[in-house]
Amino acid sequence: MNETQRKELAALIDRYSSKEGTNETPVPGVFCYKATASDRLIPSVYDPSLCVIAQGHKHVLLNTEAYRYGPAEYLLVSVDLPMIGQVTEASVETPYLCLKINIDLLQLSELLMHLGNPEPTTTERGLFVGTLDETASDSILQLARLMDTPADVPVLAPLRMREIYYRLLSSDHGDTIAQFALSGSTTQRISSAIQRIKSNLYQPIRVKELAEHAGMSVSSFHAHFKSVTALSPLQYQKQLRLMEARQLMLTDGLDAASTAYRVGYESPSQFSREYARLFGYPPRKDVRILRQQGLPAASETY
């Protein structure tokens, strides 16, 4: 991404960011994110998406792994991942500005079929940071410009998204991106298991059933799941449960004990310990701070 492209994208994001945080746009699946100050560490679940920074800097933590990116760089997430994000460079004069584009893995898979499916390769982590070249940046700008012409969105947005997918698949990271959507690849099978965990979030996890669903042995499933998510299946479920619990306490007013049982914990004390480990404070104190500061339970910092 050259400087002219970066400035134009930053101006578009700023214009369509009427508030701090995430802003919807006239283009479905495209969001503008703005921050005028560095954030505290914010746990949230990142869905499959392409996040392009036009201004400022950001880092995210996946378990113990840190990923940092800045202007003209992007974060690509292929599966739902519980992560901790933080905007690290932002001010009122020079806000953090990011464009988030939801990735439709089905459409990506269909494009792969037309291009000729590559062979499955080794299991890749479910996210990575890359740098945009001018060609891919132009495709993203073409999509972002549609925010100014909403009448064109129904016809042109699908074409622009297809072009972005093509540019990503043609990039240096193309082989990795292909594995995210390639039918039968290890990454795709782990993604299917993740959806099963989410659909049965409050139930005890049955790794054997998940492994059978993914068409793997238990030991192989464990290894590949951790390769994609940096977490074991149990750790993954635990983090999603805790984030759901936070939302329930903040929006429904439930106490910690009731919430613990609601999200599948048998011990409220264990729930409180694990909650404090993830969010930094015990449940009651954390929710009080969120309410005092007017913060949502699961802020997104793309």
C-alpha cells in the first residue's frame, strides 16, 4: 500500500466512523473502527475477517503469542479465535483507523474451485499478519469507496469481494489462505469442530466426538486443534464460556454464581478464579468497572 492509498483509506474510515469503536457501513460485512486513545487489553472473539490498518498501531494476543501490525499491514483471521486486543498508538489528532472486512469462507472456497484447488498442506495457525501490495490495496479501496455510493453496493460489492479474495490467494500468503477454505483440509475440519463447540458451548466437551466429527484420531485432533488455535479444545471452550459469562452479567444482571452454572461451571469459586485470570478482576469488580466506564462486555478492537 503506497502513501496515497493509505491516506485515502484513512479518510474513508474516518468519515464513516461516527463514534468510537466499531461502526457499520453501507456495505454489508464491512466495518470501520476508530479509537482516539490507546485501549486497555480487551478479550473478545475474532471471527473470520481481514483487518486493514490505515493509521495507528495494534497488537493482539492469542494465548501467549503476540501479533503486531500497523499502517498498510493486515491481520487475517480464518476461524473464530478468542484473543486479547489492544490499540497501542492512537490520539485525538491522529486516531487509530482500521477497516474490517468479514471473510465468507464459502465464497472463498467457491473461488478456489474455479482456480483449481491446491493440495492440502501442513496445518497453519488460524491467523497471520501480512503486508498489502499496491494491487491488493487498490482492490480494498474499490470496496471501501462503495460506502460513498450505496446504490452501487448490491451489484458491485460482491464483485469487489471476489477480487479481494483473488488478490489474497495470489499473494505470498496465498497457499496459507487457501488452506483456510479448502474443503477437506485440516484447517477446514478444525473450523467445523470449532462451530460444534460453539453450538454446544454450555455442555461438557467430548473430545472423542469432536475428533470423530473432524475425521481424526483423538491424539491427531488435539495436535491439529492446537496448531490452528494455539489452545487445547478445553482451553478454547473455557475462554468462550468466560466471555459469554461476562456478557450475561453485564446485560442480564446475573450474579457470579448464577452465571457460573449458566455457562456450564460446576464450581462458582473455580469460575471466579478463571474469570479473574482472563479479565484481570473478579467477576463482580470487573462488571462494576465496565458499567462505570460505559464499556461493552466484549469490545472489538480490529
